[in-house]
Amino acid sequence: MRVIHRWQAFAAASLILGAMPLMAQEKPGRPPAQATRAELEALLAGPGGTGLDASAIRARLRDGDLQVGDRIILRVLEDSSLTDTFVVRAGRTVELPNIPAVSVQGVLRSELDSVLTGHIGKYVRNPTVEVTSLLRIGVLGGVGNPGYYSLPADMLVTDAIMFAGGPSGAAKIDDTVIMRGPEIILDERETRLSIQQGQTLDQANLQGGDEIRVGVDTSGGAYRTVATISMLLGIPLTIYALTQVF
């Protein structure tokens, strides 16, 4: 397995024309990035623990965060053979060299470090383990480089769009939706709010295999391109080190 490290930096633009005002950074009932089991259970018990968000939270508590096709960047200082990028396989298992596979069924991202450390610790004495989990997300439609990308769960939805080349000249951000298979899980209004609120992929309840479908403007109106870029660049962007496996 060959691992190629790609560094992608994003910076906010100083010129923001027609940028839409930012709203509160958290939508009530939406879990924070890398939420712990206790935090998710507290959200369910709170006043916002109803509706779609509650259903998504219950699914996370039951099934965990890792989906088939997601990638895990693993570094074990004491064993270089375990330092690599691994894919979550069918049955939500991760196959590791020289030691048995480990199940990540029911495991939250916030629990992944301790689960892998405990498993590896059965075969490597006092291991020093570093773990980063990535989601395989499709960013399609009105972007410069549509396709599927392995992205950190705590990456902003806007950063994911920028990572895929940013909005194209025909982008119509108001028509952007988030899909899970044939189902729209966030419609145009909900996706727009997610972008305005600066939500992460995790906070928007995305799972591996979901798609961010950026709308396409067929009218050729240039003003939409300016407004789209302005809104995206008006939200602070972060710098990520992403690992891709070929």
C-alpha cells in the first residue's frame, strides 16, 4: 500500500461582496464534532432531542460513526508496520498487518483512539497510538473538481466545497443539497443554514458515502458566482493535512 500525503491550505479572502451574515455557530440539537457518547446522550435528554437530529444521534449511538469505505490514518511509534492508512471494510472491520482485525461497529470517532489503542496493546507493549478518521464524501455538481474525497469529520462543509476546487462559474449555492443515496437528508434551506452556521461535516450529520451536491445555475448569471464565492470565503477556513491512498 502506497500512501501519498497531500497538503491543502485554505485562506479567507479579504474582499467579501454580498456575503450573507453568519448565524449562530451551533444549531440546537446538533452534536459537536468528535462528540462523546455522554455528550450525545445528553443532547437526546435535552429540550432539543426530538425530530431528525434525535434520529441521527440514536443511529450514531447504536451503529457508531465509522462507515464502510471510511479511512483511518494510524500511527504506532513502536511498530512501523501499523503506521499507514486503513480502510473500513465490510462488516465495519479494520484489517491490520500482523495482528487480528478490529471491529469498529458501534464505535464513535471520539472512541476510536481508545478502541484501537486497547486492541493494539494486546499485541504491542505500551503502544503510542495516534489516530485520525476520515469520511469518504462526494462533492459534486457546481464545483471545480467534482469527485469523492476522504476528509476529516471536523472539516467545515464550506472547506469540503473549497477542497473540491471551490464553486465553479455556474455554481448556484442556494440550490445545494446533501444526499444519502437517493434520499435528500438536508434540503436547500437546511444546507444553506449549515453553510451559514459554519457547521462541520460531523455537525451536519454526514456519513461516509454521503454527497454534497452543489447547485448549478443554468441561466449564466455572473452575479450568482460572486455571491457564492463571497459567502463561502466569508467563513473562516482551516488548514488540513489529508492522506490519500492509491
